[in-house]
Amino acid sequence: EMFESRAGGTDTWQDVSPSLGSLDWLGDFIQFGDDVIFVGSGHTPVKKTLSATHATLFSNLAGSPPTAKCGARVRQHVVLGNFAGDDIYAVQWCAIGDHEDWPTAGTSDALSKQAGRESLNPEYGQVNAVLGGEKFGIVVQDKALTRMTYVGGSTVYEFDTYERFEGRY
């Protein structure tokens, strides 16, 4: 369950869990503008507007984002990673500047909005985390770190695996 308090240190907590019920706490919180997004394994990403009235429930993130294990904000994109049942080696990002617009990767709509998807080398294992940043992001796999650097255009991000952990499991 998710709870919030705006009472400044008092014991007045309100349940703001999404209507789908409690969430697995293995996941990430991402702030994008005035929204906080929760991404967790096995659940559609949910969001809550921070300036909304007290005890407003989390609700499904609009735009049909993929169900992912992890995520972060990288520049002006929400980047999600590890799509169980689909591609545990991939990351996908929303339209630039719009965390509730998830066009199908590779389509002209996605290209025009700088949205996309990248499958990383499966030799390095599944995507376990995405670390966000204003200049670039880091994708953490079982046996490697990969920097995703924004270049814009139809490429959007370049991926450079710069650290490999040989012999680790």
C-alpha cells in the first residue's frame, strides 16, 4: 500500500494506493514535472500529481507505457527497462517532454516524437536498473554498465557499454 501525509510530522496518513490494490515495492519512483511515477515489476506504471488534493489515489499512467521492472528520468524522457515476457534486455523511452505519450517504437509517430526502444546485448544479462540524469543515463545489466547519451534526431540515444564485469553472476 502507498500512504502520504501532508500534515508536517503528525500521524495523519492517508492511503493513496491505486485502485488495482497494493503494489510490489520492488520498483522505482520517478519525478517528471508535477507527477511522481511508480514503476514496478508486474504492474502498469502508476502516477500521482504532487499538487493534487490530499489523498488523491495513484492512477495508471496514460499513453500505454510498457510494464517494466525499473525506470528513471533521463533528460526529458521517462526511460523504462526490463519488460517481463517481452524483452528483459531492453529499455524504452516516452515521447520527448511527455511522459504520458508512448508511441510504438520504430513508427513514424515515435520517430517524430523522439520516442524509442533499444535491446541491449543479452550476453550481459537482464536490465536491473536505469540511473537517470540531465546529461545521460546509465543502464545496469547483470554484467555490464551501458551509458545512454542523448544525440537527438531519429537516433535519439547512443548506447555505449563501458564497464563489463566478467565472471559475475
